[in-house]
Amino acid sequence: MSDRPKILARIRALRAKAADSAASEAEAQAAAEAAAKLLMRFDVDEAELSEPTRDGFTYGATGRDHLDTVDRFLSVAIGKLTETFPYHRDGETVFAGDAPDVEMALYLAELFRGTITRGWMTAYAEAPMAADPERWRATEGNLFDLMDAPRTRPRAKRHDMKAFREGFEAGFVERMRSRLYALADERAEAHATRGSTALAVAKQEMIRRRLAEDGLRFEKGGRRRSLNPGSRAGRDAGRAAGDRIGLGRPVNAGASGPRALPT
């Protein structure tokens, strides 16, 4: 693939595949990772893939009727990485921006949503049984029970399902926010190094102008929501699930790691 236009066309096709709702999760992830490898190998800048023009502007909605954990707690971080503007409307999240960026934002939102939906149940089924501290404390002060070690040892029981699920969501959101913002910072540094910061600024100006032309006004503020912390086991499982998401180099990886997911 020595011809630059063919390289760019291949990356665009892979990004479209990653955002295609008809593709399976495995197919979408493989396409996104393949595009990321091409971006790194051929040192492709985002400006080569899409220019922020009026014709390229679009809105992309998640198509849901209620806001969930991804909508409430990860949409802003997704927008930061993909250089799109997220907002909530009638129970769904809408991403506004250049078409390829919006496609990637929607893909990430669905990837995260699927990970939470399926991941917490799998992690719950595989989690080690928890000890019953109440039964252990009930023997304190009773000499005969304390001498009967097998009977007074903490008894294993299943984790509370609701607390585990809430913990999984909290841990996943915590880890993904950290990774998304770190990758966004890396992208900003890359823009500065390559002298393409002006293009990124122009893209944001284009988004603000189009939103204003379409009569959309947004006010900052309001009560900031927070997730229930849930159980520690759930949070640990959620963080681990966040680490497994393929976004290129992890937050604390070395400089030799792969570049971020294409944005």
C-alpha cells in the first residue's frame, strides 16, 4: 500500500466498518484496531481523512428512549476524544460534528454500552464467593465457638447482585474516563507537534457555527450526577473490563505502544 490515496481510502473503509451497526462487536473492534495500525504505520493525520466542511457536518443519535450510564457519564469524554459535541435529547445522546468523527463516537458509545451490559453479568458469574462477615462476628466472645475453627471460619456466599452491578459500572466509567481523556490529550499534543492545531480549532468553530445556525443553544451548569460506588469486587471487575477495551496504548503504557483508536 504505497499509494497514499489508497491508504486513506482503506482507513476510511475500516472506520466505516467499525461504526456499522450491522457488524458484530468482534468485527467492529477488529476494523477499528486495523485502522489504528494503519494510522500509526503510515503516520496519517486526521486532516488527511476529513476536512471540517459544511457538507461534512452531521448529527448522530444513539436511537434510545432513555439515558443510561454511558449517556450520562461517558458521552462527554467520548466527545472530547472524537472532537464531537454531545448533548442529550428526548432520552438519547446526540453527537454533532464531522461525519467520520460522529460515526466513531457512536461506535464507542455502543461498544461501551455492550461491555457494561454483558460484562457485569459475566464478571458476576465468575467472581469468587464472598465471605460472610456477619457470621464471623457472631462468634466473637464465645470461647467454644472460637475454638471450633472450621465452624467459625467465614462462610462463603454470593456477592449482592445489585451492589456488584453498580460497582462494575462505577469502576468501568472511572477507568474509561481516565483513558479517553488521556488519549484526547495525546491527540492534542500530536496536533501541536505536527502544526495541525489550527485545523482542530477550525473543526470546533465549525461545530459551534452549525449548532447556532440550526437554532441549538446549550447552557452549562445543573446538578452533577454521580454513580453509586457499589461493591469493591464489582468496581475491580469494571476497571479490569475498561482496561481490556481496545483503544490503542493504555493510559500508563510506554511510548512504544500503539497509537490511539482512530478519531
